[in-house]
Amino acid sequence: MPDAPEPSNAAQEFRAGLRDITPLSFGVAVYGLAFGLLAAGQGMGALATGLMGATVFAGSAQIVAVERLAAGSGAVLAVIAGLALNLRILLMTASLRRELSGRPLWQVVLGVHLTSDENWVLMHATRTKGWAAGYWYLVGGGVSLIAVWVAATALGAGFARALPDLGASGMDFAFAAAFILLLTSLWQGRRSLPPWIVSAGVAAGCVLVLPVDPSWGLIAGAVAGAGVAGLRRDG
């Protein structure tokens, strides 16, 4: 695999990524606020929530991990559940071999960390239109998304502290609302159905049939869904 050529104008490509991702960043802000409310309900302050967003930067993983903690599943199961739900990120970053090949380690780590559903899809959509969109375009979009995500989650957690009771105010629906928003952002049409159906079926089967913590059903469903998605992509 040949090394990825350095863009003729990396700064221009970076700015294009920042600009083009803006409409999607508004959606990220909405469910970031919802996650902040959820995190505050588990005793996390604005600083801890913001740091979690900056280091993990995976909305679904953070939401599921905190929700599992709220359900009393324990820290280990919460982390495993969050990791399993984001196995799709492995498939996405594996597809970036051309963009990452030959780059310094810090650029590889930065690119992998900032890869998300939104900027990954946008990069490929921009290329389809015949416009330049490579590594720095991906990073530009990722910088915008992580800045918005960290700010929104921290703001949500800080705002929740001012509320007397999230349950009494109806804000305990924040997790469900955030996850619904996340799912709609991941929907890519009918090709998304097979892995989603398999994932839901395996998760429901484990919860209904096996005498295990529901977290294991979530983990099994995520692994099964990611496996189906990987096989379909290879095919």
C-alpha cells in the first residue's frame, strides 16, 4: 500500500472539514446536552463529563457505559458494554489505511481518535462529489465535533446541577432521547437493517433466555451486529 500523499494545502483541507461538518455538529450538540444531563444524574460534574468526552469521544459508548452504571451493572461491565457497542469504529478506522499510511505516529493516533460516524461519512460523501477530502479533511471535521461534544456534555452536566430533581422534571428521559438521536444519525438506509436486526435479536434473546445481567445481552448483540456488518463489507 503506497504512502498517502500529503495534501497540496493541508490547512485549506482542514478548514474545509471544519466548515462542512457544521450542520452535523448541531445534532451532536443536542444529544451531547442530553448525555450531560444523564451523567449529572450519576454524580458526574461538568469537568469530569467534559474530560470523559475528550478522552473517550464516542457518544454511544459513553451513553451506554453511564446507563449501565446507573443500572448497577458495575464499572467493568459498563466499560465492556461501551467498547462492544463501538466495534464499528474498528471497521471504519481499518478503511483509513490509505489516509494513515506513512504518517507519523502522532498523526495516526490523532486521526483514529477523531474518527466518528459523522466526519467519516462526510469525507467519503465529499470525495464522491469529486472534491478533495483526505486525512486533514477528516481531522478538521473531527476537531469541530469533539469541541462541540465536550462543550455540550459539560454544559449539560453543569446545567443539571441547577435542577432540583431530574426525575421530577422529566429530564430522566435524557438517556432515551440521546440514544434515539444517536441511532438516527447512524441510519444509512436499508443496508443498515441486517446488522441492526441481528444485534437486536441476539441482545433480546440473551436477556429473555439466559439468566445473566442485561449488560451481557447488550455486549453479545453489539458483537454480533458488528460481525454481520464486517462480513457484509468484506463481501
